[in-house]
Amino acid sequence: MAPKTKKPTGLNKKEKREVKALAKSAVTSMVEKKYMNTQASFNISPLESKTGARVSVIAFSNTVNTVGSGATPVVLNYGVDGPDPVADAVPMRELKMLRPFTTTSGNDQTNNYAIEGRQCMPVSASCKWRMSRDIGKIPSGLEAGSWNSQLGIPNGLQMNLPIICRMIRVTPRLLQTNVTCLPEEDLFVNEFNNATGIKNSSFDDLELLTYRVNKRRYEVIEDKFFRIQNGLTIQYQRAVYVAPGAGGDANGAMLQPFISNTNANCEKIINTSHRVTQTKGKPVFYDIPDGSALETATTGAKREYVLFHYIYAGAETYLDNEGVTEKSPLDLKLSAIPMVKFTDA
């Protein structure tokens, strides 16, 4: 009697999913990638979180900085550039990771990146960040004529201290009823588990170091601390000289620079990866993808905020001295270059 043979069976559900994923990956790898018209930022200085605060900030949205639709969308602010907390509020910067090129961009190469159809599939989204400290300075007080009567605690010593940075990446939680997430007001929770943010009058350097991110309203992607030093310190010494003049010896003085405290940890490069769609592996949709005023996708996009907070390390007592200005770090620059690839085949 011939041995019984097993009847061939089809793929189970798990195997079907795996085959589908492999086929999709193979097709995606073969299709030509296009690039989004992202918005880079160069050499940005931090802003005060509020006037006189010890915390400075720089904030980015991965797409646009408005929430809601219609004639009056809410603009998300983070930091101020003046004494008025309302009139001088500064909007978040925009990376515009889902802004497509159009066929009328004026550049033959980027015209080819326009979306064909009304939806596209983002393949990868990343951003490269460069953070660079300014040189430290020790003012001599010799520039003024009455320098000998102004000796005391020099202003500006904090610029020679390390800067502590807290980098937070969050995305607002969906399905919140009648709640608009405003990071400047509700990014953190205090010791009583109540929402607070940098705009609150009681929020300063200690709160930045100790408060947790508000997970009721935000999904935390990343929350990390790091330090960055100033590249070097320059100070001046007054030197008197005697030089022969036309009518005899001439006396004079000059300020001679001295450089010290050189530090290699004066720059930091950070690479971040982002998911720009609400559902992984799903497309985003545009009503009019070739519209000249289009800034982001109509549906399917995932919002993310990248928030940098800075304080001087070890300056708590020094900043209390009368006459010390610039209590929050403003002596650094931040640049961001985002890149997003997609397919529309």
C-alpha cells in the first residue's frame, strides 16, 4: 500500500502577513524615492521661557505650528523675545516634514518630486541637529573710565559654565475631548500631578530638572539630559607700554587677550528618526497636493514636538547676585536639517 501523503495546505494568517510585508518591502525598495520640501533652520539662538527666567528654550513642530482648522487656528508658542508674555510670544518653528514640492517650484529637479495623485507613502523621516556653544568671556571692567570703582562680582561669568540641556520629544495624545494641547502650559506635571509648563510663573530651573512630562496629554518619544561646554574662555589683562614718540616718550595701555579652558565638548550632533504618519506603514492624504499654499498633509499625519530647554549648571547662587544679567543661556546656536523620503507609486 502506498504511503499516505499530506494534502498541501495554504498559508496561515501569520505567513500571509509576512509574505505581504516582504512583497511590499521589495516593491518599495525598487520604486524611486521622492523628497518632501522640508524647512531647515540655521543658527537659531534660544529664547527666554519668560522675562527674567533662568530657562531658555527652542521649540520645533515636525509639520506646522498651528492646531485646529478653519479661519482661526491656534498658533503654538514657546518662549518670548520681550517683556510682554502675550504680545512677545514666539511661535514654534516648523520643520514642515510633509510639505510637498509642486510642479511650479521653479526648479526642474525639484519639480519632479511633486506628488502624483492625492496620497503618498512616507518611507523615512529624519533630522540632523547641530548645537554649538559660543566662546566664554570674562569681562575685565577696564573698558570704562571708572573701572577701579566698579570692582566686584563680574557680570558674564555664567557664560563659562556648562549648559544643561533637556531635550523632549512628544506627540499629543489623540481622542482627547475638547482639549487642545499647549506645551507651554501643560507639557509637565508638578509635585501635585497638575499640568504646568514654562509659561507658568513658578516654573524655572529647578522645575525643569525635576518635573515629569505630562503623559496624560502627551506620548513621550524621548526625554533626555546632556551637557555642552563652551569652546574656550577669553579674558583680558591690562598692559601698560612706553613707546618713543615724536616729542619724547609716549605712554599707553592695551588689553591683552588670554585664552584658557579649551574644551572639545563645545558642539553636539544629534540624529533623530521620526514617524510622520498616524499609523505605521499607512499613507498620508492631500486634498490638493499641487497647491502652492500647501504646508502639510490633510489627513493621516502625526504631529510631533521637539523641545529644547537650557539652564546654566552650577549658577544657582551666582545668578542671585545683583547686576547679573542673562540668567538663561542664550550663548549657543542650533541648526536643524530635516529630510523625508516618500513614494507615490
